[in-house]
Amino acid sequence: MQQKKNIPFNTQVDCGEYNMKIRNLRSDVAGEESTWADLFKTEMIANSINAGSWLIDIPKQYLWVCSKCKKMVPKFQEKQIKISQLREFIAPEFAEKVLKYLSSALKEPSPFEIEVPLVTAKDSPPTWFRINGVAAFTEGSFLRQIYGLIEDVSERKNQEITDLNFLAIASHDLRSPLSVIKLYLQLCERILAGKGDNYILELLKKAELQVHKMNSMIKYYLDSALRKAGEIDHFPVRFDIKELLKEEINELHLLNPTYILYLRRGPSVEIVADRQKVGQVIHNLLTNAIKYSPSTDVILVHYTKKDGYIEVVVEDRGIGIEPAHQQRIFDRFYRVKDENDTIEGYGIGLYLVKEIIKQHNGEIWVKSEVNKGTKFYFTLPFS
């Protein structure tokens, strides 16, 4: 199945051809007196990238769309559509979320992008579209126009939903036998506890930790898919970040007894966040530090209380990361390989870490030198 061409458009990265198209769109339709002739020019641009063009005139309170938009969304047949009617075109369960996002995005003249299901025709299921746009302001900083491109992404989106449903079912089916294995291991531990065979008990505990690790991996994959679909849940509670750091360090030390995982002394610091997901962040960063430090055995963790937030650092003295890789290390499925490509991984962990931190209104970044080590920093607000 051939996937339609995406329009990668955001405020952080220069996306080449498509950003140039939409910048041209600015010059075509952002004049003080926009007319249908302006929209006709943008239609030619949109056709070159298999998309439609649209323009909202704020003073006149109307939405104008090109002929291609009308073919993609038959409900756009009216020559002029009032802004007050826009909610009618969005799938009801998404309307509030989409309008809230757009309201936030339109406070500054930065490009925005959103994928949204639109009701294309009466009694028809919604169709997924990617909408890219930018706001134009007057010299007095009043919002004048919003304009951009729209592309049908239903084929890809429907495949993602199918994949997500499959992954959710597979995750459930995999967790069931793992739960049974864990119960059997715990039963064996209780039977052997009074017999003094500490070596076998230690092996059983390690096996149980591996079951826990497998459960975490399954959750990583499911969370990754849910994050992409925008459906991941968030359960904030108040907890002590120091205690969580100690828990994750102690657990990983049992799995990696040859490593020294050292938490620098510091005060107790309470924050309000999703404890389980912040634990995933710490676990993943520690696992990465161990994985990429084959010739050293010390991992250092420390944290600093700042003005309104906490900063946590996970530091290793491993192989380091080249500058070219540092720019992409948090991308989905991107992996930094060692010289012999012997380090396992799928490039999902750091992507999830970034998304979890982003969900908490925090920041994450990396500093590294080749053959000297790496420091991962992340911040979380206190509440």
C-alpha cells in the first residue's frame, strides 16, 4: 500500500519543499485585501503537492476554500462558510480539543499543524485530514487572516488505528501468560524460602525481574503507539522524586550488579506528576547509560532544585554520542550504533522519554563527548 506524501511542517525544522510552498502561500494570500484571485494562486501551489488550500478572513468571518477542498470535503460546497459553522465540520468527539488547540496556536504568527477527522458528507464517517497553516497579523498585532493547506491522510491514519488496535490486543494477550509466570516464580520463592537455598532464590528473583522487564517493554511499545495516536493517559500524583530515583536505581542494580549506580546526596523534593511515567523516564535513561558504557561501571545520578522546577541528570562515562546523532537521538526509531553494531534496541525508548517529559511541560536534552561520556538532562515543574 503506497502511503501518501506527508507535509512535514513545523516551527522547529526547515522542511524544504513544503515549507517553501507555504511561505509562497503567505505572499499570495496575506495581502491587506485578500480576494478570490489570491486563493486561485494558492490553489496552483496546493495542486503541486496533492493538497487543497484554504483561507479564513477574520474581519469578514468567512472561510474560503479551493475547488480541490470541495472535492475532498463535499460539505464545503457553499461559496462562503461562516467561521461559526466550523464546529459542524469536525467529528463531535474531537471538536472541543481541536478548537482549543487552534485557539492556542493562533496567538502568534508561527506555523501550526494538526490532524483532525472532518465530516465530509452527511451520514458518512469522518475522514482524517492534516491541516497546516499560519496566522497573519496587522501592524497593530490584530489577527487578520489564517491560511494554509489541507491534505487527506485517511489511508495512513486508518492503518495506524488498525495497528494500534492490533498492538493493544497483542499486549493484553502477552501480559496474561507473563502474569502466570510471575505467580509461579513467586510461589517457588515462597516454597524455597525456608529451605535455605539462597542461590536458587536469587536466580528466581532475577527471573522475576526479567518478567517485569518484559512487561515494561510491552508497555513501552503500547505507550509509543498511544502517544502517536494522542490517546495516552496521564495520572498526576504528589511524590518525592528522590525516592523514585532510589527505587529505579536499586531495581537496575539487581539486574546489573557489576555496575555502580550512584545517587548523589540531596534533599527530598516533592513534585506533582505521573509517577509511573516519570519512573519510565528514569529507568530508560539509566538503562541507556548502562547499555552504552561497556568499558566502565559507574553511572552517576544527581538532581538540583531550581526556581519552580527540578533538574535531573543521568551521567555515564561511556562511548559518547557524536554531534550529528545528538540532533536526532530523540526521534522515533532512531538508534545510535556502536562500531560493531552490537548494542540492541529499536529506537523507541528515548522517543517515549521525550514525549513523557513534553507531556509534563518539562524539557530534555543531551550533552556528550565521544569516548568521554554522556549526560542526559531533564526538567519537571513542581506542579
